Amino acid sequence: MSKDYYKLLGVAKDANADEIKKAFRKLAMQFHPDRNPTPEAEEKFKEINEAYAVLSDPEKRKQYDMFGADGFGEKYSSDDIFQNFDFRKIFEDMGLGGQGGQAGGRGFDFGSIFGGGGRGGGARARGFNPFAGGQHAQAAGSDAEAEVTVTFHEAFHGGEREVVVGGQEVRVRVPPGARDGTRLRVRGKGHPGQGGGPAGDLLIKVHIGAHPLYRFHGDDLECDIPVQVSDLALGGTAEVETPDGQKQVLKVPAGTSPGQKLRLRGKGFPNKDGTFGDLLARVVLKTPKALSDEQRKAFEVLRELGL
């Protein structure tokens, strides 16, 4: 079941770190078992600890805000949530009971509520979950995410790139035909595992830099080809350079209009299955900037003829 951590602590979603800490301390004083020894308070105490463990950590809070409660729950286990969260020290600083604490005169031991996990200096050790009996259970690390921008030709032909994640350089292979938004997976390069478990994977989102000639049009590519007015009217040819560097002569039918797209099948971007999309050549009118006397006279005659 998803949990609204902001609602549990009674703070707004744009609350700053001090506001979150103040709200947590207030609720902890109210529901700490030393002060409120009821089953309902115990459950509430667990929930506010979990909420504070997430919202007090900038990275976990960012992930929670990005993916929402449900998405965050899929990415983070209880072990992940309480990693490096020393709840015992927090309560001792507040004058509340930890292991052997005296607050409330009850000598509260975290092990009594967290299943024996109250020994050994809090939840600093990786893999420690105060809600799971303090066991260092083996668990796979969570996936890490990164982004990389490649050139059009790198995406077209494929290649290798180095991505720096957490100070570590990771070499990633970009397959031919990678599209903008493609996600690449590098096994074992994510966050470390817990209790000897395997590391998670690194998920890399690919972005493709703009190209001066080609642009994506669905599964196809599109480019502009300048055609002079006589070839539009009478028909002719135009030369097109395809993404693989070849020159193609394209037939321009008589009566072609500016903006019309002429299709070169199989001359576009590579697909995952090894086939290629099409290249759409968009006709652009090539207007002469300087006319000879003879050309000017010819255009004047055409205008007189209604062309």
C-alpha cells in the first residue's frame, strides 16, 4: 500500500529540511513508545520514522517526488529506506529512549518494537532494517540512473561512450539505431547490494543531439532538398545525401509543389531488427538571388503567361 510521507508528517510538499525535522520531532515526542505505550502509537511511530527517513534524505526525497508513492515503493525496499538512517541517535538527542533509554521511566529498548534490532549503534550498517528484526539480510542493490547525449552519427552507426556515475567511469555501448529516449542497461553497475547481495544495474537514457540536415519524423528521417522552379514545373532531378554518406539522385515529378515530400525507401535510420526506415525529402523552392538579363526576361514572359 502506498504511503503519503508528507501527509504522515503533516507538512507541505515544498517544506524545507528544517520544517520536516521540526514536524518529525513533534510527532516522535507524541508517539514514542516511552510516552505513548499503545499499539496504535507504536504503528504510528513506525510510519513517521519511515517518512522521515525518506524526506530527510535529499536523494530519496527526490526519487519519491519523481516517481510518486507507488513508484518509489517499487524501487526502494525497507532496507534501502533505512540505509544510513541512525534513528537511535536521533531519539537519544531528543532525550527519548533508545537501547536502555530512561525517557518516560520505561527503559524503552528499540529491540522490543523493531524485533531485536536495537543493538550496535543504530541503523548505520548497510542492510539493516529496523522494521525487519535488525537482520543484515542479503539483498540486491537498487538500479542507478544516468543520461548521455550522443551525436546523430553515433546513434546511427553505434559506438561506445563513457558515463561518470558516482565518481566511477562506466563504458556503455550504444547500439546502431538508438533513438532519443532509448534506455540502455549496464549489469552490475548500479547501487551496491546489501549483506553481500549483487549490485543493481545502471540504466542510461540516451539523448540524440540535433543534426543540421536530418530530423526525426516518427520512424523515418526527414531532410530538405532545394529544387529550382523550372524543375518543379517541368520535372527534373535533385541530389540527396543519405545518412550513410551516399549520394542519391531523386526524381522530381513535373508539377511538384514546395513542401511536398518525396520518399526514399530504406534510406533512413536503422531499426532494431536490422532494417532501415525511409528518408523523406521535403521539397523547398530554390529561389535565384541574382538573375541575368536573359533569365529576367524569361521570368517576365512567364508572368505575362500567368505562370
